[in-house]
Amino acid sequence: MLTACAGGSTATGAAEIAEQPLPADVPAGTDLVVADQNEEVQTLMRASGEHDNLASTAEYTNFLGGPAILEAIRAGSVDVAAVGDTPPIQAHASGETVPIVAAKLQSKPDYRIAVRPGVTVETLEDLEGKKVAYGEGTGRQTFVLRALREAGLTTDDVELVPLRAADFPDSIRTEQVDVAVLNEPHFTRYLRDYGDQGATAVPDSELENVASGLQFLYARGDALTDPAKAAAIRDFVQRWITAAQWSQENEAEWIQAYYVDNAGLSEEDGQAVVDSQGEFTYPRLDGSLVEFHQDAIDLIHAAGDIPEELDAAEQFDSRFDEAIDDVVADIGATRGDGP
């Protein structure tokens, strides 16, 4: 069940929000509702101890896919959410004000392409003529579009099968599609359960210019205009980054807490997942990150999936950069050079 928060997310535009000072003091009794996926954020926050350090009272609600989270934001039921690189674009295109307040970049692919038994896809060019799971409004959307562009193909060269993000794992397991873009732990689970039946994956070497490796935190616009919630979101951003860095420095504890105890993987599979992510950096909310995001917007627009061109710079709340600078320096992390 979702806990209702007052207001929607369209009352104040992103530019107006960015002109206001970002509060730092969180009043006692401030509540924050955090949209999670696969229970990853709440497990991370609790296992690292950062949940207990939050200045607000945080409640986590679990979703699978950006569209479901966006509906909750529209209903005023969520204040901040962990999403891939596409949901903020869909939110913006739909007229919602949901600025990006933090970014995490992993150095290795965030999604991978699972292939059903009996089908051979060893290169991206082999996608031609295949039935491809397609999830508008999710990170899987831009992943597929980049893969097709990299292969010199268009959406007309494949059969796109529109699906909700929640249906991707079942679609490949039941062979409704030939290929499906999966994130973890679903990708590792699929190969573990169906590898002996001939399930395969497109080699990671094919994904160099396809995967973004990005995870965003974005926030409901009206939450950012509420001084108490804005301060709580600022605090959450810092705690989330601290927790993410903890997971890199305490791999065994993180693998046990999330991949073994929560996701039901073996320690060996959990280690493989962590190894597949590489190192984390926390890019600035400007420069190359905005340029990369603009490319994703243009790609989706060219595919006809959003009706008009958008300005990526309007989707970032750079007021949070100072708070991110502070926490990154404190924990010995790095902001990196962006995508």
C-alpha cells in the first residue's frame, strides 16, 4: 500500500524550483516516501546502516519499472525514486516536474541482453528479424534503441513486443520473445535457471556503446518546493551515496544482505553480479551527463515514442551538486568524468 503525500508534481516548474535555496535542516517529524525497485534501495539503506542515520522517517514502496513509479508520483504518493535513465524523460514528456537530484554511474553494463534457447544472437547485428521485448518509459527502452543504432538497424528491422518491465523476465522464460533486456538479479537468475536448456546472452563486448550504467534519483516537484521535504531529500541523497559506496567496500555483507537473503541467489551468483557492475562514480548534474541524457531524449523522439523534442538541462536540479560534493569528499568516493 502507498502512503499518500499531499499534492501532485506539476504545480511548480523545474526552473522555478532551481531558483530557490536548497534547505539543509530537516524538521523533526518529516516523512519521506521512497520508490524502490526489487527492494534494492531499502535493503541497501538498511544493510549499510544509513537508513538509521536519515534525518527523516523514510518509508519504502516497491515497484518494477519507471511507468509504475510515475503513476505514483502523479498521485502524490512518492517523494523520491531510484530509476534508470529513461523514466525522467517520460515524466518530462508527460508534463510532470520530477527533477533529477543525484546520479550514480557504474563502469560496466547495467542491463544485458538475454537470448532464449534455440535462437542465436552473438552480435547486435543478429537482432535483425528477432522478437525484442520493448518497455517504453523504462531504461530498457533506450538500451534497445542504442543497440539497434549501434548495429545500424532501426525499429523496422525487428519486431518490438511492448511489455511492462515486470513482464520482461517471464517473456523470455516462456519464449514469448527471442531476446529481452534484463537487469540484475533477473539476468543472472535467467542464465542460472535456463542455461542448461540453451539460454544464452549477447556478449558484454557488444554493449560498449549501448549501456548507460546510470541510475538516477529523481524527486517529485512539489516535494522539492516543501522546505522540510526538500531538506529530507538532500539528506537522503547523501545517505544513498554513502550506502552505495559502502556496498563497494563491503562486498560480502552486501551480497549476503541483498543477493542471497533478498533475491535468493547463491553467494557465487551474487559475487558475479557485483563483479559485473564495476566501480561507482557520482557524476555532476551538468556537462557530459546532460549531453548524454540529451542523446537519449533525441533517440526516443526519433523513434516516435515522445511527441516533441525536450531540453535535457531542464531535467536536472543542480542545487544538489554542492551536497554531493560534500559527501563524496567525506567518504573518499569520486564524481568521475560522467558518461
